[in-house]
Amino acid sequence: MSVQTIEDTKVKAFPAKPAEVIAFTAKARRRFDPLAIAGKLASALVPPIIVIALMLVVWQVACSSPTSSLPPPTQVWNDAYDLIAHPFFDNGPQDIGLAWRVLISLQRVAIGFGLAAVVGVALGALVGQSIWAMRGLDPVFQILRTVPPLAWLPLSLAAFRDSSPSAIFVIFITSIWPIIINTAVGVRNIPEDYRNVSRILRLNQFEFFVKIMVPAAAPYIFTGLRIGIGLSWLAIVAAEMLTGGVGIGFFIWDAWNSSRLPDIIVALAYIGVTGFCLDRLVAAVGAFVTRGTTAK
């Protein structure tokens, strides 16, 4: 068989296929699925609702006796209905709804916690970046962070001679320690490759802090901020019980002196919900800034 015949045989045995045309379609958009959204909401809301309902039932049964020292949920609802249904009433300087009292307390928390966040991140970066700063400051921080929040109150009242700045100082000194410690841990855990890149690019200390240090340590920083905001809310409630004013803490102390236990229980519910919202807010901001990255 000649060469030409072999080539003809190959062509007949393996005929050429026409080129396939691949169509590129646009990415399918996600459809709005009400059932899926309802299912996610149900899975998130139904379990806590069931637990809360069971707790209310147990509370009602346990405190329904006439000899019980605590009021049952039904009595709390009847005696403190105005506080529950009208949280924004304003009848004078000392006669305001619980929502206004919470907002007043939140103003102090915002100032004290904001100062703690700025100073805490700066000091944490210093301690994490410098071995000498860590050796000098870390033992001091470890000692001071164990002091209870209310132990600072007499000192702050003597220094500021006013209840409002004293409460802000208590918030500041209480919430700053977890921010410093977590920031320092995050800075120490920055990969060495990041530091090498900063040397290659010849970044100064401020550029290194803004462009490399803060983004790399952000998961640790926001972990400290979440702990700090919780401690801030605890500290303001405790401080207001002693310093007075119109905050939610003083309301609880005043209700105790007037033997209004249902009002105290409603105020505790406000405090718990507010603290939960603050924690979720800081967590949401942290997830957005760090793109979901968590501290390891």
C-alpha cells in the first residue's frame, strides 16, 4: 500500500469533526425564594423562642406561690406594663422611659469605649511590636486588669469630682485591657513575610501600622473589642448604681429602694437585650472589616 493510500485510509477512518461552538451564558442570578428565607428565619428564631417560653413557664410555676419572694411573669406584666408598652415617655427630668435611660447610658459607653479602643489599639501595637515595651508594660497591664471595675470608682470620683466623667473613666479603665492584650497578640502573630514586604517597600512606621499591622491583626483587635464592649456595658450599669443620674443603672437602684421588683426585672431585660445588640454590632463590623477572617 502506498503512502497516499495510507493517508486516504486515515482520513476515511477518522473523519474530521466540525468545530464545536461553546456558548458562554451569563451567570444565573439568585432568585428570591420566600420559602428558603422563611426557613432560615424559623431555624434562627424558633429555638430561642421555645427556650424563652419554657423559662417563663418554669418561672410562673415556681413563683406563683403566695409565699414567693419574687413576682411571677404575669405580675411583672401587670405592674410594669407602662414601662414595657411605653419605653419613650418623658414626664420630666427624672421620670422618663427605660429606652431614654438606656440611650443616656449608651452615650457614656460610647465615649469611654471609644477612648479605650483608640488607646488600647495603640498600646497593644506598641507592646506587640517592641520586645522592650512588652517586658516593661505587660506585667503592669496584667496586674491592673484584675482590679474590679467598682474599685476604680472612688479614685475616679476623687479625681474628677463629678459622676459623669467618673463613670466614663470606669468604662475606659475596665474595657481597655482585653483590647490591649488581643491587639498585642495579633501584632506578634503577623507573618514574617508581611514584615519583609514592608522592608522591601521601605514603609515608614506609620505606613506599616496603617497598611500592614492593623489589617493583619484586625481579627484579634475585633475579638478584644467584642470583649471590651461587653465589659463596658457591665461597668456602666454598676457605676450608675453608685453615682446616680438618670441612667439605667440608677433606675435599678432606685427601684430597689422603692421595692419595685417588677420594674427591676423589666430593666434587666432591657440591659440584656442592649448588651446582646452591642455585641452583635461589633461582631458585624468586625466581620465586614476582616471579610469573615477569625483570630486563630
